[in-house]
Amino acid sequence: MNDIFMKTKVNPVPHQGTINTVTSLINRRTISHKSLKQ
């Protein structure tokens, strides 16, 4: 566990899960903006 944790800390590339979370957050933001414009 510690070895993997250290690798992720050193590795600047985010995991797929992190990318998915950021993408969903951006999608939610754009959707709310569209509904506000309407």
C-alpha cells in the first residue's frame, strides 16, 4: 500500500478516476450554465 501511495504522490499523472471526477464536475457546471441561460 505504501509503495503504491508513494508512486502516486511522485507521479504527476492523475488516475483515471480523478480525470472522470473532474470531467463530471465540468459537465455539471456547463449544464447548470445552460439551464441558467434558458
